[in-house]
Amino acid sequence: MKRFLNILVIVCLIIAFTVSCEEFKSIISPDGDYIYFVTNNKATINKYKGNDTLIDIPKTINGFNVTSIGAFAFQGCTNINSITIPDSVTAIKTQAFYNCKNLTSITIGNKVTYIGKRSFLGCESLTSIIFPDSVTCIGNGAFDGCNNLKSVAIGNNVTFIGNDAFLRCNSLTSIKVGNSVTFIGDQAFYECTSLTSITIPNSVISIGKRAFFGCNSLTSISIGNNVTSIADLSFDGCSSLTSITIPNSVTSIGDLSFGRCSSLTSIIIPKSITSIGFCSFLECISLTSITIPNSVTSIGDYAFDIIEDYDFTRFSKLTSIDVEAGNTNYESINGVLFNKDKTRLITYPAGNGNTSYTIPNSVNCIESRAFTSCTNLTSITISDSVTLIGNYTFSKCGNLTNITIPNSVTSIGNYAFSYCENFTSITIPDSVIYLGERAFWGCTNLTNIYCEAASKPDGWKDNWQDNCNASVEWGFSGD
């Protein structure tokens, strides 16, 4: 009896497997245009074999409702100009219309809920698309490289816009984001260079990294009131953006979030913000002032810096970095940013119009790039409390004529005085045990470097004097 039952089970499994195989077997449609398979009495189009330019996908094939456009089904069908997807279809699978280069229009049926990954990748002739309200998800890379796509209307039930969804759709001028979207993925609108404005609805809680990177025609953007963070590089390179309001829901501004927003003239940082990332406002040369609220506990390196190239035609207009009273981590004195106990000078705003500055006696560290591109300064007095001068600290201070390094200083960073073109001489005290790479690079008028040390200290980099033709006098005593 037991043996009989075992045999019966095996026979049943064979029958089930045979039925399953039959169910998933590829079938050719009566007209020969489609290869499809059937599961649960529903047809999925697996491959298009026809040559028509205008495609009206049938609702049924051989009595089976067509509910899905399978992966790669129309891939590379370059003869197709127009496609209509019937209301019976609920899903468009991965790369279904990949590289249909001559596809100019598509009508999506009212039952489609899912547009798969890279489904229209490389459809470079597609000019517009309207998503029905049935669509809930736009997959990763769905319209990547559709570089003639000019307008998009995202339905009101879409909750997810995937990574790279509209990557490099560089003709896209307008997009309507539906009010159910909660997630905008990484690089979703990366280098959509014709996009001029966008409204992010209140439903959105997350904007991915590089979401609007390089959208250099974007002049205005409205961010909804439920976004909690602005991710790294979100708006980097949006060089036409003039203003932006960050809602009170946001708690962090990521690295390079607004980097290279060179037309940005004003921004209000709300009191909900606790952290400002690395280079977050890098190269925002039109920004005139900024106020750090008392909620901020961390500011990343080079947050308000000028980019590290050697373009001397670009000057910052930032005159003041103010800190709200009550901040327990940062302090501002006359627009200069310090840590709370004023032992670290973090940033001297490069647009400050003063020609001279004295570093307070409380400071023991001048942070990297603290005075980079401060072209208005002709003289700086470094207090004898300072022990460390960071990398690029006085780089590109092109009008600085001289500076006295006190004998309290023990470390001078890489490129610390690079491109200080009006330097003619400088004295390095014997207290300096570390001197970084190319410290005087590009100091074209520097003729004499007086070193109090008898010979090069072991801690000095071998290339500390690269690209500087000044003569060096060792053992200088000031006589």
C-alpha cells in the first residue's frame, strides 16, 4: 500500500509538471506576429515578430486576455513608430521596448500598474508620455536616454519613481509629479538639462542621491513638507537655480547637495536641520550670506568653499556666515565661522570686503581652505596661539602681500600658500616640524624663503617647494 501511494504521488507530480510546462510553452499567435505564453489563463507577450510601424497590441490572443508585456518583448524593433497598450495589460516588464529608436508615441492602457526596469531605455524618438492613474511604480531606468522626451505627466497613484528613471532625458522641459509619490530614486532626473522647474509634492518623503544632478536649466524648485533629508549631490550642478526653500521637515543636508549652484543667491536653513554635509554649498558663488540655526550640530568640511580648480575669474560673493544665538557647537564673529570655543577658525567668507584681518588669540587651528580665494585681503595677522595651518588654507589669496608665521606654528598643510602671487618673501620659523606638499605652488613673485631650521626637517615633504623658484636660505636668524 505504501509503495502504491508513493507511485501515485510521483505520477501526480509528473502530470502537474507536464501541465505546467504546457502552460508556459511559447505559442505563436494566429497572425504570426506574437510569441506568447499562458499562465493562469492569462497571456504574456514574449516576443513581437511582425514588421508593422503602428502597433495596436491585442486585448486577447486565442481567447486569452493579454495581461503582461514580457521582458525584451519588443526590444530593438526599430521599425515601430507608435504603440497602443490595451486596458487588459497590467504590467510592462524589464526592457520590454528597449531600443525602439523610432518610437514616437505610446498610449498606456488604464490597467497598467507597473512599468518595469529600463522598459523604454533608449527610445530616443519618444516625445511625450502620459501615465494613467492605474500606474503605481515607475521602475529603475524606465526612460533612461529618451533624449527627445519633452513632457511627462505622472499619474496620481504613482508612489515610486525608480533610480535613473528619467536619466539624461535632456529635452524634458516639464514634468508633473503626482501627489501620491513618496520616493524619488537616485539619479531619477540626472542631467535633465532642459528642465526649468519642478514641484515635489507633500507626499514625497525621500529624494535620492543625484536626483536632479546637472539640471542646469532648473530655475525653481518647490520641495514638499514631508521630505526628511536632502541626499548627497541632489541638486549639484543646478547652476541656474536662484533660490530654494528647505521645508521644516528636513533634518540633514547631504554632501554636495547644492554644490555648484552658482546662481543661488539666497537659502534659508530651517531650525530642523542638525547636519550640513561636506561641500554642501561648494561653488555657490552668488550666495551673499547664510545663517546657521541653533539646531545644527555638525558642518562638513569645505561646506561654503570655492571649487579646487585654478580659475581666477570666479569670485565668491559670500560676505557673512552668521550663527543663530544659542548654538552650542558654532560661533560667528563678524561673519567669520568658528567652533563654539573659538579654537578653530573654520571659514572666512571669501566675499568679505575687508583688506586685513587679525586671527583671534583663542585660535590654535586654522582649518583647511579657511581663507581660500579671499582676494580682498592684503594682510593677515596670525596670532601666536596658532599651531596648525591646514591644507590650502591661504590658497589663491592673490592680493596677500605678506604674512608672518609665528613660532607657535608646528604644522603647515599641503598647498597652504599656493597661488599667493604677490608674496615676495616669507620666513618659516624653526618650530615648523611638518611642511606639506607644494606649499608655495604658483607663488610666481616669491623670490626668497627664509628658513630658521639649519636644514630641511625630516617632517617636511620633499616637494614642499615645487613650482616655486624662490631661493631658500637655511639657518636664517633674522640678522
